[in-house]
Amino acid sequence: MLRKITRLGPAAAVLALMLAPLALAQTGAEGDASAVGINYFDFFVVKGGIIAFGLIGLSIVTVALTIEHAVSIRRGTIVPPEAHERIKGLIDKRAYLDALQYSGEEPTMLGYVVHAGLVEAPNGFAAMERAIEETLDERSARLFRKIEYLNIIGNVAPMIGLLGTVTGMILLFAEIHAADAFPGARIVADKVAIALITTFWGLAVAIPSLSIYGVFRNRIDVLTAECALTVEQLLSVFKPGAQQAARSAMGTTAPAAATPAPTPPAEPGATPQPGSASPSTT
């Protein structure tokens, strides 16, 4: 239970970080509205318009993706120790067909890669290595594509916020042009602040998204390398001469039986010499 809580710790931290602006706005609305005369929830959310609401929606998507990746991209779902021990036991017993079947049913990267290698076993160890390398590349690329949405959100959110800022400034200058007079400082400050709200939300979404993307990218690199090393150790018994080398290292190599030297066939009519084998008759 403690391990599960530890794994979900980053997701909970991100959730708190993403929802902090909303909580701050609500607190300000309740505590400081009477003193300052500003409702921060309306100021930071409602007045931001559709762009602010869209960025808040992206923040919710980021939290959901973070939780999903924290659950699916971890050692227990990529290189599970129980699957490693099971496959190792089957290979040590030379139950290769059972190992092939078990790895094919194991829904993890380790099982997928081991299965691909065992399928190519009849074609030689070189074919097994190629299959392992190609399968590792394919599975890691799939994981990288999976987390790419966080990278997209992190790069698009600031541009969406900048779009809202530019739109707000255009509307402000349009209002000044229509009134043919420069409004007071309070009105200008209010309008500019509202225009900058979308930039605030864009940065509030982009910073956690890019940070989380970097964390998961590094995690995929580490787990993929660990999977490659584990598969190499499991299937090293298929290397040419690996079993003979293991026996020699353990000192269990049986001495080879002496093979008698072949006796040359006797010439026709020659008398067999003592101790020599007589040619067989047909």
C-alpha cells in the first residue's frame, strides 16, 4: 500500500500544483473581496473568457495524463520482477516452449521482447538479437508517443495565452479609439490585467506539463535500458558455446572419451599383424 502511495505521489503533487491557482482565487474571493473590492475568481477565471476556460480545461487534461502515466509507466508494468523470475526459471529448466507461451501472454515490455527473441530462436542467435533490438525500439517509441501529448500541451498553452493577451490589448485600444479619449488609470489597469490573465494561465499549464514530460521521458529511457539488459541476460544461454562455457566455469565439464585412432585397411593377401584390427567382412 505504501508503495502505491509513493508511486502516486508525483501525480498528487501535480494535481495540487495545477489546482493551486483556482484555490487561491477562491480564497481571495472569500477573504479579500470586501477589503479590496475584487473577486479574484471572477478576475482570474470569468473575465479571462473562453480562452481562460480552455486553458483550465487543458490543465485538467494534464492532470489526467499525469495520473495515467504514473500508473502505466513504471517498473511493475515494463520490467516486472515476477515475470523476470518466471521466464528465468523456465529457461533454466530448458522449458523453452513454456517460456515462449508465457512470454507471449505477458502484457509487458519484458514479455513482448522475450517472446520476439524466442520466436527467432530457430534462425540463430543473430536473428534473435535483431528481433530483440527492433522490438525494443518499437515498444519504446510507442511509450514516447504516449507522453508526447504532455509536450504538445506544454508548447501550445503559452501560445494560446499569448493569443488571449493580444486579443485583449486589441479590444482595449479599440475601446479607446471608439471613446476618442484615454480612460483613467484604473480602467486601463483593469483591462490590461484581464488581457494578461490568459498568459498567466498559459504559463500555469505549460510549466508543469513540460516538467512532467521530462520526468516521464527519462523514466522511459531508464526502464527501456533495464529491459534490454534483462532480456540479454535471460537469452544469453542461446549464444553459441554459452552452455559449454558455463559448464567449464563451474568445473563440471566431463572429460571427452578417448576415440581410438582409425586402423588403415589391410592390403589384399597381407597377413594381419598382432594387435591390429582385422578388416570387417561383408
